[in-house]
Amino acid sequence: MYQAPRGTDDVLPEEFPYWQYIQETAASFARRYGHQPIRTPMFEQAGVFIRAVGEGTDIVEKEMFYLRTEEDLVLRPEGTAAVCRAYLEHGMFNLPQPVRLFYFAEAFRYERPQAGRLRQHTQFGVEAIGEEDPALDAELIDMLWRLYASLGLQNLTLLLNSIGDRACRPRYLEVLKAYYADKLEDVCRDCRTRYERNPLRLLDCKQESCQPVIAAAPVITDYLCEPCRRHFDRLQEYLTAIEIPYTPAPRLVRGLDYYTRTVFEVVPEGAGSQGTIGAGGRYDGLMEELGGRPTPGIGFATGIERIILNLKQQGLQPPEVPGVQAYVAHLGDAARLPAVRLTRELRAAGIRTVMGLGGRSLRAQLRHANAVAARYVLIIGDEEAASDTVQFRDMAEGAQQRLPRGEAILTLSHALGTEVR
RNA sequence: GCGGCCAUGGUGUAAUGGUCAGCACGGCAGAUUGUGGCUCUGUCGGCGAGGGUUCGAAUCCCUCUGGUCGCCCCA
């Protein structure tokens, strides 16, 4: 038997209420903040991500799905870089800035699957490009935070940090490396590698043995240049003003190289390693990396599957999605065509309808109607077919009456509270 | 990419080397002429795949596949 590929999930009908609920809520939030939808291809030239996400990152180095082509195409491993490519390609810098966008996009990463970590997952992403005002940072953080609240998620923590920019980060990294220089024997092997390749990630090490070293390490926020300092201070001012309870996280860094200044992450209480449900940050250097003019930007992404995981853990149910409203049961050869026509008419009237199939007994059809939770059943037999009437049955009440066909449709529409079109 | 645990019908499970792999839920059908939910009866359907050990394997061993937990990384 075939199985879905490793690390992928089928989303079955019973799961769809979650998806619909989250997507509708998220889209409505994005629009409320002035954002418009965008959709980019599932695959891109590999360079888009190599340039944007960074050559030394895990995503680029070992997690991209390369397609079998000569063009070096890869399945999109994240959303931001692709949207920035589209921004440049379509000259969106000619639009009123900032350009505010949102999207739902599948992302693909070749990783070892775990609960909350899939090879294909879906992100709700939001980007605001072309403005560096920290008030914009605050807006996006606000959107993400309120979205979770609106979905009913509890006990979340918003971690916030600034990782500086090209002006001040190199200086900090030197300080950090100087600090680590005489401690390399005390830290784990990975950290020794990080020391050479990506010192910022030293702070992110989870090894027990490295914690004391990290705890005493110099903190980047003490080394921010004046503009970054100011940006970060303002952002915190704004967040406080709009009552977003953030937690300063001076050691928070992110695994994508394009981030500058603001970075943030939302984690549930008691989060494991797959805990982060949403994260983002500013990427003021990214457009240049992709060959465009210097253009600031900020965005976030949140994983739909992880949101669902947390909704379930917290016992939160999505609103029910409507099911079948009417069922057309029929028996006898004379009722065959009238039943098909009636079904057609009901659907034309906007009523969600299914018809009994397979020439089954009336008993079987009613049982079926009950199983698919149809509230009303319209029954046509020989007599009804001959007189152009139907038996109109309310399954919940158990009441039934014979009505002329047209009247039955009106009665049904009325009962369902819908208008016949 | 590293380490641990796990794998029986669609779902949840029982059977720890030896009767046709049992049960529940579920699907379908039936319980007199054209009426659902409850009940009863019948029926459908399984040892993840491939090797090996053994007289004999769901059960022991190996490989693969998949899941899961921790690490790494990330949404």
C-alpha cells in the first residue's frame, strides 16, 4: 500500500474546521491591519533562498528539496524570500509604501519529522515592506499576538530581542568571540563549530554544560549602535502603549541570516523544541541581498499545524462547519427522474443536498440520511411521482407531511432560513 | 544528520513460539408490503514491507518503511 510521503499529512474532512477557522481568522486579521493577499510559486530558483536565508544556515545547507531540473529549482522552504523576490520583480517599490502583504503558503524542509515538525507545513505569513518605523514592527507583533488571543490560545510568551544591524552586529560578534576565546574547552563541540561559523548561535545552544557560559556572556542589546538602540527602545515603548506583554530575550537569535534589529518568537508554556508557533523579525538588508535597492522590511510567519496542535492541547474547538441540509430519498422506478430533478432544484436554491443512491430500500436511505446528519428528507415514491408531490420529513421532529413539490422547496428554504434564489 | 521507544482490520485494542488472530466502534445488508436514531442478526475488513531462526512466528533476530520522543533546526 502507498503511504503519504514521510513528514506529510493528509488533512481529512474532519480536520478542516480547524483549518477554515484559522485561515479565516488570520485573513481577516491581516486585512484589518491593511494587508493584501499574495501568492507566489511553490518553487523558486534556489538562489532566492540561498541569498536571502544565508549560505551557512541549516535550511539552505541541508534542508532544501531540489527539483530534478537544470535550473536549480527548489521547493520553497519559507515564505519571506519569495515574497521579497516578487516585490522586486513587480516593482512594488512604486506602490505606496509600506507594501503590506499576507499569504498562506506551504513550506518544504527536508527534516526528521516529529510532532509539530513536518516536511511540508503551512505558514500564515505577513510582510510589510518599505518602511523602517518601529511602529510598524509593533503593528505586526500586535497582529500576531492578537490573532492567537482571538483563536483562544492561552499561556503564550512573546520573546523579543534586537540583534542589531550591519553597523553594530560585527562589533558585538567580536566581543562575543573574545569572550568565548578562552572558554572553548568548556563548551560543547557544536559550540566550537558555531564559534567559527555563526557565533550568534552560540547563545542559542541548549546544552546543559554551555548554559553557565551563555549566562555570563555579553548581551547584544548592550552593544547596539545608536540607530538600532533607538529603534528598539521605540518599539518597546509602542508595545507597552498597546499593552503587548513582551518578554525581553537578549539571547534570542534566529536561524535565518536575513534578520536585522527586531526579532521575536511566540512560544507556548512548557514548550518543547517544536514549541515556537510563530516568529518573525525585521530584514532590512534582504532586498539588497536579492539585488534590489536598500529597502527595509519586517514580517512574521506562524505554522498552521502548530496552531492546531496547540488548540487541541488546550481543548479548543473550532466552530462547526455546515453539513448536508436536505436528503432526497426515493423508491420505485417512477420516482427516479423526479428525484434527480428535485435534487437539482434544491441545489439551485442553494440548499446543500444529497440524494439516495443505488436503488436502496427506503429504510436504508433514511438510515443514510440520519448518518449524514441531514435535518430534512424529501421522499418520493410512486404516489408522489404521480401527483408531483413529496413527503417532507423533519428528522429531528419525526414529523412528516405531504406537500406539492414547489411548496416543499419553499417550506424547506424557509425552515433552513435561506432565501430561494 | 544523531540517539531512544513503537508498529495487529478504517479506528481503538486482545492474543508474550503452537487451535481457522479475538473483541468493540465503524461501513454495508436484513429483521413481511414505502420510513431513520435504540435493539437484534448477518457481512466487510488486519499481523507495515522483505529476509532469517524454528517442526512451527503476530510473538525471536536483521534490513527497510512509517510514527513518536529527545538533540539539532525551525513554523
